Amino acid sequence: TFELTPAPNLIGWIASNEPAKNYLGDYNLHAGTYSDTEYYGLVQFNLSAIPAGTQIQFASIELIGLNRERLSSGGQWQLALLDGAIDRGWATTTFRQVRDTAAAQIIGGVLGADDLDVSRVNTFEFKPEQLKDLQQRLSQGAVAFRLEGPTVGGNNLFTWDAGTQQGGLGFKPVLRLGTGPFAPTPTATFVA
């Protein structure tokens, strides 16, 4: 079993009113709309600690709610596993890149406003068919996610804890992986 948390510089948020800037390293994971601005939460996990050939049997991501002051009734939030092409330039990613990157999968269920609260754990579980996408990311060494919220209908923003600085609750997102056997490694044959 592996429990991975993102490095502080791999987690944060991005907003449509600052299209060339990201807030990786912040303690907030904003998703939704506020004051005519769209927000996406950003999370990238480093997978390099997991040996190549490891079979992933189970995976989930846990997020802890931090702030609901800008939350309205209604709306939907979801966690998108992003196409792997965005992983290479993650540190300098822009709003347009994040918004326009295709979602390879939507992980877990869709959340409503009633599912979101301060200190509440939201768990996004991978379906068996989604584990294949995650398994392929092991060779790339990283996997990135976009937290999406409402983009129309007025102010409706929720914030999860990034756990990276003072101001949050101190709970980083967690990627939990249940793994199976490693792929066999070739053995040397000695000839006398």
C-alpha cells in the first residue's frame, strides 16, 4: 500500500482573471466561480517511488474541506484526471492550459453543495477500468488532477485544504494505492 501526498509546489489553484499565473504552493484548492472568475484546484502527485511494473488494484484520493464561505446551494464538483501531456510543464501551467487539457477520466462521483463542508473528507475512488490510466502513468512518474466546480450561475466556490502553509488545516490531499505483485525481473543465466 502506498500513501502519496503532493509536494507543496505541485498543489494549488488557478483563476480565469489571471490567465498567465498559477498559485501552486498555496494552502487553498479553490474550485467553482466567484465574482465572475472561474477557479480550478490543481494537484499533481509524484509517482516515482512506485516501482515499475507494480499492478494497481485500488486507488482513491482524499481531500479535506477548508472553506465554504463562498458556497451557494446547488452546483456540482468533480475531480478530473488530466491527460498526461500537462505533467511535463506543471510548474508553469496557465489557466488556459489547465482549462483546455482533456480529462482522461472523471474520478469518483460528482459532489453537490451538501457534500462539501469544513473538515469533511471527500473521497474519490477509481473504478476498476480507471486504474489502467493510472497504471500507465507509473512510467511517466507523475499524475495530475483538476478540481472542477460550477462555471455558471453566479457565485459558488468551495475550497479544500492543500495542507501546505499556515492558514489551512494542515491536511494534504492523499492518493492511496493498493498494489499487487511487481512484474517479474529477468534473472541472469550463467553458462559454464
